[in-house]
Amino acid sequence: MATETIPNVSILFNRPYVDGRVLENIKKVIETGKISGDGPMCKAVEAQIKELFSVKHALLTTSCTHALETAMMMLDLQPGDEVITPSFTFVSTANAIIRGGGKPVFCDINDRTQTIDVNDFERRITKKTKAVIPVHYAGVSAEMDEILEIARAHRLVVVEDAAQGVNAKYKGRFLGTIGDASAYSFHDTKNYVSGEGGAFTTNNDALARKAEIIREKGTNRSNFLRGEVDKYTWVDHGSSYILSDILAAILKSQLDDLDEIQAQRKRVHDGYMRGLAELERQEKLRLPVIPSYCESNYHIFYILLRSEEERVRVTKQLKEFGISATFHYVPLHSSPYALKALGTRDLKLPVTDHIYSTLLRLPIYPQLRDAEVEYVVGKLREILK
């Protein structure tokens, strides 16, 4: 039994995958004498991202948050302008809208993939709506064809929050390359990491040029370096969002191991799916759904339990067995800030509230051994028997 092979077990919730080659990459950066941002290593990684994910423009940023802020800044939102996004997302999605000068309008998610409810999104469009931010959850795509069709009919900009979607696909296209612009995350908790970091991606030349200016503190420095102007100066609003070459060196080693990292995460995912299938048949939990039109990157593995009370109990018991597990996202519409500043007290998002109450995330990372996966499965069977 797996429970007998791992005595005194302590299974971490997350553990970044770091290849030994990262030290050589960092050494190369130091030897160039260019350890700030937008140097040779950043340029190499941006080229790698463009090639790997078939996107025309990729600009490394200091975080996914800053990539989202870049996207919102370029919209030139005016007071009262609205941007629709799911409430079931990380706070950065909403913060980026606010920092860009707009107002977040929260919509519900669907009960199948925990991504934006297309019908609820359409219902919430008004004359003030300027954009939508679909969030790809757990490496599974939102329904991008439907979202794009609605957005185009209402002349809305589509910005993908692909923080969890790096190297995942929708109908053969990589997430982060489908909408008008997108944001990737390379945070320590993601599949491919630089410690802190992100990327702004787009296939639109004009948006790429504007993003360059925004992340360069509102200057046309990139134009100057390409020899397009004879000096650079302040030409628009912006901030300092360029990733350092040191952190890009870490990311490069991750992208070099892209297929191996994904394969190992799939191994863990598949182990959970096989091991917990009987509990789903017994209706004691629900397992994740990956629609046929999606290719997941296996960023998150979650189960849906029958109530919040059961979720709390299972989490506690897993911890007693040395297994780290956690819930995900207090819905933004019920957060203290949204209640106070956005007046969301009467907003009803029933699916979001139910998913938040019952979702439990299990450990998933490349170094997680099969015996440890079996141990987690065995303890869940014991707890839910």
C-alpha cells in the first residue's frame, strides 16, 4: 500500500522545478555585464516565447500583474468605463482594470471548467463596456470562439488572463495568442517560473508598440534603440515593467525543459484522475473536466466536494496526514474592497460562490512521485469512505 511506503510523509503543496543549468544561464548574464532588463538574455527569452507559442510579439514584464496593467493602460479607459471579468480570479485581474482607470464588472463562471460564463458575460455588457478579460483556469481555456464573437459584435477588446495558461491550447492555438492581447505569469507558483515575472503578448503590431512605451516608463526608448528616433523621451503614461536579465536567465532554463515539465505534470494529473475515479462514481467528489477542444498544461489539480464544511474537514485531515492542500480564490465580488468600493453587496454569482465553497486544490508538480500521488489518493479514500 502507498500509505505504508511513505512513513512520516510531508507533501508540499507546490515545489518549483529548477534545472541545474539555471546557474550557467545566470553566470552568462553576469559575464555580459548587463544584469538589468531588456538585455541579451531577455531578448533571447522573448524570441523563445514567440517561437514556442506562435505569437508575433512577446515582452517580458516584472509580473503577470504588470502585463495586465500594461494591457489596461493601453485602452485609455475613462471614468465610468467598464471591463468585464469573472469574480473567480486572482485580485490582479481586477486591480489592473482599476489602475488602468476603469471599473471591474464581475460575472459568473460556468460549472464545467470554472471559466467565464459566456451568457452571463453577454448579459452584463452595457454602453460603458470597453473590454473583457476571460481568465483561463487551471490550464483549461475559456470558450474563446464564443467570447470573441460577442466581443466583436460589441466592439470590445479581448485581453486573455493566461497566467495559468502558458503552453496550453484552445482548438490547436496556444492560450495567450487568441485575443487582442494577453498576460502570462512566470511566478514561483506557476508551471514555468522566473521567481517573479510575466509577459505581455499580442499579434497586433500597434498594441505591441504601445506596450513597449508603457513598460519603458512611458518613453520611446525602444524606438531609439532600433534607430527609429535620434533621442528618446517621455511620450505617454507608463511605468517600469521590464524584467531583469537575471530573472530571464532562470526562465530560459524552464522553457528549455518545457516538454519535460508538462509531461511530468500530466503524469501527476493522470494519477489523480485514475485513483479518484471511483470516488467520483460514488458521487463523493467531482473531478476536473478538460473539454475536447482544450489541451491542458495541468497547472492545477482540484476536486469539488459536496459542501464547504466537508472541504474544511478534508483539508484539515489531509494536513494531519502530512498533505498540503488549499482552497482557491475568495470571490472578488465578496471581498472587503469590492463591497466597499464597487458596491457588490447585492451581486449574485451562484456558481462562483458554490465553486469557491467546495473546491480543494491538491499538490501537483513535476517532482511529485507516483507513490506520493497514491498516498494522497489513499488518504482521500480513507477520509471520504
